[in-house]
Amino acid sequence: MIMTVVAAVCMPSVALAVIQPAVPSGIGGSALTGSGIVRIINDVVNTLITVAVVIGIGYFVFGAIQYFALGDNKKGKETMKNAAIGIGLILAIGLIVQTIAAWINRGLNLG
């Protein structure tokens, strides 16, 4: 009786172990083209810019807390000013990178 139960439980596992798994047809992917490279660079740059802006906003909020809640006016103002300059630089760099990517896309006729 016990052997029958053990066999009934184990046999499907043993039977499935013999079956070869199917290899997905998409392994290897497609060739990377010029437009694909530009797209990947754009995605990476956009992600980095988003993360940097979020950090900059957090730093600005930290400066505002220093200024308003803690009463450290000089240090809070300096922190908020530096955060605003940093966010402005990040957005300017993002604009420059997007412009260069558009020029590359247009100049190479990448679609």
C-alpha cells in the first residue's frame, strides 16, 4: 500500500525529468542597430536624470526643513540654493543629451 502511494507521487516527477525542456525561440535576440543603440542610451540617460532630479528634490526639501523647521536660516538657504542649481544643471544636461541624440538619429537616418 505504501509503495503504491510513493510510486504514484514520485512517478510523475520521474517521467517529467526525462522530457527535454523546450528552448524558447527568442534566445539570442535580434541584431542591435544604430537606432537601437540610441534608444538604449536615451533610456539609460532618462532613468539617470529622473533619479538625479528626485535626489535633488529630496535635497531641496531637506534644505527647506533646515530653513523653516530647524531655524538654521543660513545653512537652509545655502542647501536650497545648491539643490536648485543642481536640478537646473541636471535638466540642462538632459536637454543637451536629448538634442544630441536627435541630431544623431536624424543625421544617420536611423528609424
